[in-house]
Amino acid sequence: MTSESVKSNGWASYPAGAWNAKRPASLVNDVPFWQYCAERYGQPVLDLCCGNGRTAIPLAELGYEVIGVDINPDFIASARERAGADERLPVAFEVQDIVHLRLDGKFRLAIMPDWSFQVLLTQEDQLSFLQSLRQHLRPGGVFAFNVFIPFNRQRGLRESDGKYEWAPDPSYHAGAPRTYDPITQIETLVESNIHTVQLRHTSLSELELLFRLTGFEIVELYGDVDRRPFTGGGDEDYTIVVASSRVASNKNRTVALTGILAVRGFAVPVENELTLGLRRGMWRGQKEIYPVKESSFRPR
Ligand SMILES: C[S@@+](CC[C@H](N)C(=O)[O-])C[C@H]1O[C@@H](n2cnc3c(N)ncnc32)[C@H](O)[C@@H]1O
């Protein structure tokens, strides 16, 4: 079954050659962050929307067992080819739609680098993906990913006849035309003579609700892959969120884990505005957001 996102997000038929040219391994310096996650939360690692293996292969080179999945068969072929030189690498690649994952085995860590969560264009697909992912995580397994902060991303949007667009920026995708639909929250990027891709912007509070509906909870939140404190503004382009599937009945463990969120506990299903406001106030002042006590959380 092909998800709605795949039908329109433009990725399934993106030519691998064009993507590889745009995405050399050196372009995004995020591998140390995913390595930090693997060290902290363990393996096997599931690399969701792995593209050409840009992050899966370096993790496997460090000795982590990794499965990479992507909707684009051309990208998967390219990833296999790049990994192929060393047959001992503990990495495998599969063509899969992340909205309906079907993999053998369960993972301690799933990563989703490079804003790939945004390829999911509807809440339905986001929910289905998170539910499907949860089925593939071991108890206490962790999901780490990054997304653009919508407000930051929307800077410079201009309106003309009810349509929203950004002025062409030669330093961004060679000035490719970009438009935004405020109702669907979808940005459309027409890469000059290459391809059209779409990405949905999701606010942090919307993400929190999606997590709550699917049994995840934020355990670490940063302003960048260098793990700087999250403030939500300034020059931060995106945020890193790590969510963990949780055993609902173990209230003490949750309280210990969340620290500043102790008042909430896990038995209270709905968080009120005051609690949310308090948390946001705390985020701004915290060095490590959602400070996870070292001793309290260990993936099983
Ligand atoms: C922004 S690229 C990131 C690629 C890679 N993670 C990286 O960091 O270089 C987004 C990726 O998501 C993949 N993708 C899009 N929709 C997907 C879906 N429904 N299921 C699996 N992969 C998908 C695309 O094919 C593409 O490789």
C-alpha cells in the first residue's frame, strides 16, 4: 500500500545521481550526533529514510549494526553500492515505505536524519509512521530525528494574491522557487530542472500531541546536532527531538526519567496549559532540556 505522502512528496522517483551530487557525505556534519545516540541508546539501529547511506554507512563503520530503509529504489541501490566495498560492514538496506514498516527484528534506536520526518505530508501518515515504528522498537527504544522549526523556516515568506512564497535565494537550492501552503503546512520546492519535493512543517506542540497519541515521549531536545540548548529561536534552523516509547504502568521510572516533569507523572493523560507553560519556561533556562538522569534510563 503506497502512502499518501509517497504519492506526492516527490521522493520515490528522485534520481540518485542528482541526489548524490547534491548530498556529498561531507555536506551535513551530523554523524557525531547519531553516533552519540547509538552510544547512549544502543543497537541495532534503524536508519529511517536513509537515502544513499550517508549516515548508515559511517555508523556501521564504527561497528554498529544498522538497517537502512528508504522508499527510493535508486537510492537504496546507491547505498548498497557504497557499502559494498566492505562486505563485513554490519549494514543492510531495504526499500520500504516508513508509513507501513515491515521489518524483521526490533531496534533499540531509530534515527531519521536530515529533516526526513517532514516527508510525511499528513497527520494520518505521521501517526501511522509512529505507530508502525513503535512496533519495531524494543521496549524503551528510542527515536531520534530533526525537523525545521516552522517559525524560523517561515521567515521571509511573502504573500501575493493569497499565495505565499519565498524570494529566490541563490545560496539555497540554487534559488529554486519555494511556496508555502499555510493550511496544509506544506512547503513545495521546485529544484531547478531536477525535481519537485514537498515537506510538511510541524510545530513542537503538534509533535508532542502526535507522540502522546502513539506512546512516545520527549526525553532530549536540542537546538542543533551539536546538542546546544534548545531555545526555539535565534539562528536555530531546526530542532533535534529524541522520543522514547514508554512502559505506561511504571510511574516511578517515568518520574525519575523526566525530572522536571515529575508533577505530571504518566497517569495524567492530558497536560494543561499551565504545565506546558512552565515547561517551556524551563526549557529556555535549562542547559540540558528534559535532563535525563544518567542512572534512570537504560534501554533494555
Ligand atoms: C531529505 S532526504 C534525506 C536522506 C538521508 N537521510 C540523508 O540524510 O542524506 C529524505 C529521504 O526520505 C526518503 N523518503 C521519502 N518518503 C519516504 C517514505 N514514505 N518512506 C521511506 N523513505 C522515504 C527519500 O527517498 C529521501 O531519501
